[in-house]
Amino acid sequence: MRKSKVSLVVATLIGSTLAATAAVSVASEPAGYRITSVGEVTGAIHTSPRAINNSGQVAGQLADLRGQNIRFDLLDPEDFPSVEDILNPTERQHRAIRDFLTFSVGVDAKFQHLATELGYFFDGANIAELDGFEAIDEETGMRSDSVSFRVIDMNNHGVVVGQASEPFYWIEDTDNEGELARFHIRDGFPRAAWSDGVNYTLVPGDESLIGNGTSSIMAINDENVAVGFAAIANGSALTTFFENVCTSEEDEDEEGNPINLNPISACLHRYWFERSGLAGTSAPLMEEEAYRWVFDDQGNVIEQARLGLAFDKDADAEDDLDTFRYRSVANDINIHGIAVGVSQRQVAGGTFTRPTLFTEDGAVEMLPGNNSSNNSLAIAINDANIAVGFSNQFINGAMRRRLFYMDVTNGVSEPEYPRGFFNDSSWQPRGINNVGQIVGAGQNDATQGGQRRSTAFLYDINTDVIVDLNTYLPCNSEYQIIDAIDINDAGEIAVLAVEIADFIEDGETQEVARLRSLILTPDSAAERCQQEDDQLTRKGAAMHPIWLGVLTLVAVISIRRRKPKA
């Protein structure tokens, strides 16, 4: 029951769900859903869910942050000629300065670093930011607003996990021109994060690695056992950069230590920032491997271990391929301690990606000898030991992501590939609950030759029934559901939707497309906009001009989900 660290290109899904979608009409489909918004946090435009547990609590992400504590007093007015008073910018100017610091000069540690995403927790009635990783700027007495908390999963006790970092702080040091300068730095790279809403813990880094290494928790069960990945060695590219750019063997001080051209933390920030937006196996700073942690009730690590890799390196050395990097990630873990995820081998020209079962006996490939094995990954596993994932398969002249599920009670077994909305539709899971209900996003329009429409789905492996969740919205709904992120054992679904809403900036009202976190609660009395011909005629289903502008904005948002651990 968890969500995986699958990066979802939201822009594609938004663009494909603008038009009305046909419902799958079957006798055993859900009777209806009551729609609940988790609300919003002041200063954040977007809310995206990551997990829902059996208590109906939701954890998720806040993005497009407004009103952050920018140090305007440290900015050069000449960099902002359109801002009349740099110390008192308008709301629109404040946003422009934020974008400048975040996207234009973020690689330069002389400029203030700002968080780009924060975590939230919804207790069933109220939503609040998970702000315990933040710090106070000693010079201003205000929040530094420098720590991004990437929420990925939550268990039934309300423990939220993901990735965060130490807060940034200001120092004075010499730059590469020998001039005294201010730098905004932090101690180390982003690491695995744990929080129960009171205690906030960063998993201790490996002091033998540059920047104390990297790590992230992808899932946690109700026994406080978590899985994800952690660095086991410095990456070769990072080592080269560190030795050739961050330090200099040619210049030494009186004690024989290398003279740094910039503070080492500032230099490493540059390397991290340039790669933080990259995806795939080319992105890791380190050599990373699937990892397991056991926490106590306060978030202290009491046990940890590597989980291995589903490749035989000795056998690989005998082939003609030049291996650049191996990597594995555990995406989910159930109550029995069985974990699933992915193993990757990067070679010249591409990457082999294999779904992986992590057990006490090591890492095992889940689709051995299968033509789809090298382009697949496992996303989630429930407490009945049913694992779900997807394979990239070439069908009817096109590559399609095809959902599969497998019983791993006795190890690897034969996978099942359900039909989905139609025979060659792309569809991929996000989470599974303990009664065999799977949620995710998939194509529901078989039209060839163009971009197929996609929708959020609910699939029941017991009845082989799939439904389009957009068909359960009322006729006057302001939402369009993009993706179904997670589902609990009561059948409550956390979905990601888009809402066209009014937003006031500098006293002017404008329409914006906002990502919203919704909960769909089974309710036979709920209104449903379903016509006799099974066609959706809801308000807002047609094209809206604002949709065109939102595509680029949300394309960078990563959806990682999980399934509830009961």
C-alpha cells in the first residue's frame, strides 16, 4: 500500500484530461463518492497529496510558495531595474524576485536559497504545514524559508517520511577572486527525513562521504520500518568535481592544507543545484542503493541495512556493455517487512530497469526472463503480499506502460497484466490497499494518431473492474481529477485535481489553475453527474484558456505516492 517514487509529468496528464471522458459502466462499480478538499495553507498555491492512511489523514506537498522571507536588504537594486523600491516590493515583484533567486541564480551560493516545496499534514479537519525542519535566521529573527521538505509517504500512526536537509545559513568567506563575500550554505546534501508532527529527524549522514552523502525514505510501515535509498560511495563525477573545482592541490596554506577557491559547502551547493532538477540514473550525486531503517518512537534510527541489487555484477562484466553505474531503490514495504522497488544498470546508450523484490535473502528480479523485465519497476505492496508495478511494452507500434500485479507470498510468481480501459492503453499504479484496490492514472481513450486522454482510475483485482474517477464528480464541480495517488482500506482515495480559481495579487483578481488535494469517500448518496448515455457533461470539462498556461508550471512537480500500511 504505498506510493512509489514515480515522477509524474503532470503537464501531460493535465493536457490529456481537458476533454470529457467516457465512464466505464459496470454493475459492480462504486455507487458514488463524497468529495472533500483538504484545504490550503496560506502562502502556497498548490497542494498535492502523497498518502492517505486508514484514519483519513493525508500528507502531501505544498508548491509555488508566496510571501517567503526574502532578504531584500542583501540584493543589489541594479539587478532589478523594474522594482522601484527593492525594500518594499509589490506582491508581483516579490514573486519575480523569488523566481530570480530560485531559478536564475540558484546555482550561486552568494544568493539566498529558498525552499521550493514544503510538506503538509491534514488531520481530517484541518491542514497545517510540517515546518519542523525550518530554522530562524539569526540576523532577522524570522524563518529562513530555506528548507524544502519533500513528503513521500505516511503510515497509519501519522508518521510522515521523505527527504529534507539542514537549513541554510549565512557565512562570510573569500570567493574565487580572493574577495570577502557572504555565502548562503548548509551542512551537507538532502537526506532521509522522519516526522510525527512533533519530532523532526534527519537520518544521520555518512561522514566518510562528501557532503555526508544522500538518502531518502520512500515508504514506512506501522512497525516504524522504513525503506528508500542511501549513498554507499561518492559518485565518480562528484569526486572529480570536488577535487578539481572545490579544492586545489596546487595551492596550499602554511600547514599544507589545500586552499579552497570558495567555501567547500558553497562549491558543493553549485554541483548539487545543477543536478537537482535532473531525472533518471544520470542525476545521483552518489552511488546509491536500496536501504532499510528501523526507527524508535522519537524518530531515532536504531537499525539500518543495505538491501542489495537485482543484478549479477560478475555476469555483467562478461558482456560487451560498459557499465557506468548501478542503483537500486526500495519504493514500498508492507507490515511483514517485504519491500519492492527497482534496480538499475546504466550503460552506454541507455539503462536497464528491473522490478525488484527485497527480502531477507537479498534482492530478486521480479520478472526474470520476461521481455518487459528491463523496462519495469515495482511501485507498491500491500499486507496481503500483492505487489503492483508497470512494464514499458511495445504494443501496436507504440511504447505503453502496462500495469502488472504479483503475489510475492512465496517469492516471485507469475505476473498478471489486466486489460485496463482497453487492450493497449498505458496505465500505471500509484498505490494499493489491503483489499486489492489499485489507484493510479491511465489512458481511457483508444484514439490513435494523437495524444490520448488520461484519467484517474480505480481498479479492483478481485472483480477485474476499472472505473474512471472523473465520472464521479458532480455536474457543477470545479475540479478535474488528474491522478489517483493513494487509497486506504476503507476505499477513501487521495486524488490530485486541478481547479480554475480566482487569485488576488496586488489587489487585482486573476484566474489561475491550482493543483488541489481531494479525498474521495465512498458514499452511495453522493451526487454524480452521470447521463444515460454514460457521457460526462460536467461544468469545466471543456477547454479553458488558463489550462494552456499551467502546463509548464506543473510539469516539474514530482508525484510520489504510497499505500496505507495497516
